[in-house]
Amino acid sequence: MNNLARLEPEVLSRHAISAEQLGIWYIQRLEPTCSAYNMVVAFDVKVNQPLGNKPMEILEAVMHDYPLLRVSMPANDQGIEQLIWDRVYPNIIFSDARHIEASDLTQLVEQDTQQPFDLTQPPLWRIHCYERGQNHYVIAVVIHHALMDFWSIGLLLRDVSKRFGLVAESDTVNGIEFAQYADKQQSSVIDDADESLIFWKNALKHAPHVHSIPLDYPRPAVQQHKGSSLAFRVPESVSSGLVNLAKDYEITLFGLVLSGFYILLHKLSNENNLVIATPVAGRLERSLRNALGQFVNTIAIQMDIDADLTLRQFTQQVQEQLRQSLKHQKVAFSRVVEAVSPKRDGSINPLAQVGMFWERLGGDG
């Protein structure tokens, strides 16, 4: 009996929750069945020999090395905390998919990976392993965004790949522990006189309440997070043309594509006052570059479309506004919303309802 009691997980330490995590946490709390923040990475894996116990051994080693993988986020009388546990048992779900058609397997993976997380119960990640044949597996890794960002997933997957011997080298996961980052952030309050906060209050004071893009369906009174996605590939001839045009205009490729998106939204909505949100890595210190955690922040960029400007002039305006916004990106979006104080509406996101995402996994060249 005593031996069993010692195996019960115990809390090693208690920490603050970061501003970047807070908004995600509240959405999950208000909508427990929401899977909008489930991040999924899937692989089709063929190996030369049975996996045996190696995956579990590697997972246990990774969980030992990275406390973030042993975190839960309960709320109590003191507020919302991150608890780091001394041990957490991996959540690996095995399924026999040897006789399932590929299209049916795709639906099954989508259904399984959309199952919600309870942020009060660790681990805030899980692995679905589907056996397709002898030494052939489809593996889906699901991680809640409150735990880490896509950059971190890239770092973590490269670390695991190295342990499996699939890659010779990978970026070493190091730097500050995320719990320490969150504690430090909580003790560094941004007051109303902060230069960056003043920038955002001025930059977004004329932001429209909601965009005017025509909708296919009536907007529900409360967001349901039931959107879909459409995947497509940009032809190389188009992408290379964009790269060359960005060089000619002396702006970044991101700035050029963002400018094009503003123009598209202007055409669709016939509005000149537009706001587009975009995530930023939030890893402003060197010690954060190869750290695991949810560092991503959101910046909202407001632009006025002037039909008298040339394309070159407009793209350079966008690039300058982007540069200024990045300069002041340290302020958490939740703090910006609080300072700007837009009219709140449960059917929309405040300040920006349209976003542009430029993702790459940590460790990519």
C-alpha cells in the first residue's frame, strides 16, 4: 500500500500562467468541448523492425528531461497556475487500422485528434498510433496550444527523431524553462505609460468593430470555433515571382504577401479601414530561441487603403507599419485589448477577425 502511494504523482512546483496562455486557457474553460487549439502533427512511419518498448522508453526519457510535458493548468483561490508534476504517465492510444481504407483512416484520425483536453489534468498532449501493417504505422501527435507553440513542436520532434536515430543532428532544446519565463512575466507588469502600450493604443484606436467581408452564413451569437480549412499549393512560378517582386520593392516577402491580402480584403469588403492579425514568435531573448513553451503573441495591424497610392507605395507603407508593430510586439495581445477597450461582442474576436499566419517549425533552416 505504501509503495503504491509513493507512485502517485506529486506537485514539484507551482508557477504563474503567462499572458500568452491566458486567452487560450479561458476559451478552453468556457468551451470545454472546443478543439480549436489542438495542434496536430501526423506521420506515416515505416520501420525495419518492430518498435517494441523503444517508443515508451524514449517518451519517458523526454518527459523526464522536459518538465513542460508534465504540466497541468488548474484554477484555484489564488488564480490560474501551472503545476509541474514529478511524474506523468504518457497518453498513447493504439488502434488496429490494418483493415481500414485510407479515406476512412483520415476521418478516424481527424475524429480522434479533435477530442478536447482538460487543462486541469496532465498530460496536455497525447499520441495516437494506428497500425497499418507489419512495421507500418500512422502516428498523430496532439498537443494543446496552451502548452506550447508550433516552433516548440518542431524542436521537440527533432529531439525525439535524434533519440530514435532518424537524424544525426538537431537543435538542442535548451534555454529558460517556460515556468520561469511565466513567473518573470507576471512580475514585470506593463503599465499604462509604457511606450509600446501607448503605440498600440494609438495604432488601433480607429480599428473597426468588425470587418465588412460578406459572409456565406449568418454569424452565430457566440463563436463556435467550427471553421474549416482549404489546402492548396502555390505554383513555383508564382512564388518565385513574388520573391523577385519583393526584392525589387525592397521589402520582405511577408510584407508583400500581407499587402496583397489587404488589397484582397479591400476588394471583397469595399472597406478602406482594415485590420489583419498575425502571430509573432515572441522569442525576443536569445535564451528563448530553443526553449519549449507557448511564447507566441498576436499583433493586429491596422491599415487605411488609399486608392491613389501605387502598389510599390502601398507595400512600403505596410512594411513600415509591420516594422513598427514588430518593434512593440512585447505587449501581450490580451493587454492591448484591455488598453484599447473595444466594444466586446461574444460573436467575434476583439480588434481583428482576419489573420495571416506564416508558420515554420523550430529548427527549420
